[in-house]
Amino acid sequence: MTGSSYPYLFILSITLISCSKNQESEFIKYSEIGDTQVTDKNNTKEDSIRNYDISTSLNTEHLELKIDTIITLEESEFMDRFTNKQAEKHLLLRKTDSIYFKTWFYKDSLSTFNAFYNLLDCFGESCSPIDLYSNTYSEKYYNLLFVTQSAIFWIQAQENQIINKWEHFIKEEFTTGKYNFIIEQKSNENINWLEQTLRPNTFRYVKPNL
């Protein structure tokens, strides 16, 4: 099975669009929506983000990253085609990065894996297929996925992330069980498949299919 539709990039006009296969956009620059320098002293950070739904529902207490603004995303994308119990999609803005954090929760493992395998069938901006445990896919942005029996957690960012920070955050905030699949694809590097070891918050690479 293979690849994911990859709602990924934010357009410079700071609007989100949906495509038939993927939702394409360019990452929002922090300077366009965060603490921008303005000549009008009456312009504030709140003014610059007034067109967005600022999220208060995502608790980042256990995320060891400085997050300046959290935006809730409502736009539908490829993964929303597959029946789920709940979906939460957020854009986390930092001074040096913008990060998507998206979660989909499912009623059972069959629904979870159906969505995941469909994601692999159309992964990324180009809707490229990815074979299970293959490592040939790469793109310029960072991707990290944790898949459990009942949920898919997807982190996408401009900058490479530290996997342990995100795994700790997910464990603490969502009380997940065993990870059935872990995928990390660093910027401009080939995709890697990982598995968690018996030691908490540690991982090892899974040998790719030849």
C-alpha cells in the first residue's frame, strides 16, 4: 500500500485551499501572521491574525517547544474523506517555523489502517505512492506520523523536528497505546520507518523492504 495526500503548503495570501487529490498550500511565514513589526502603533498581533480561529483547545503543556500562536484549521483535506470519530487540525506558529499538528481518531483498527493505507497511496504534494516499509520517498518538508490502533497523529513542518519531543507530547496529552507504525521523513531526506523499543521514548529504524 502507499502514500499520502499531503495537505502541506500555505499560499502567500494566507488562505487554505483544497484540491481534488491534495490540499496544496505554502507554509505561512511567522512574520505574516505573528509578531510583525508595524509602523502603525495601533496594529497588534491580534489584528494580524483576526481572520483566523485562534485555538484554545490544544494543550501544549507537555510539548517542549515555544509556541507563539495556535490556529485551528477547518478546511477539509484528503484524510477527511475517510470516516473518523473526531479530527483536530492545528497550525502552530513559532518565530522560526510553522508546524501542522493533525490528529484523526477512529472507532476501530480497521478504520484506522484503511485511512493510513490510503494515505500511503497518495502521499505528498505530488500524490506519490509509498510502499510499506520502503524508503525511497523524499520531499523538502518534514513529516512525522504516529499510527496507533485508533488514531493517526501527523506533524508537518518547515524545519526538522526532534521526534522524542513529539512522542512525549502525544503520550502525555492523548494517552496513546502501542504505535503500529512510525514514519519520519526529514527535509530533503528519504523516509524512514521506526519502531519503539521497550525503553520509553526510544526508537530504532526498521529495515526497508528491498
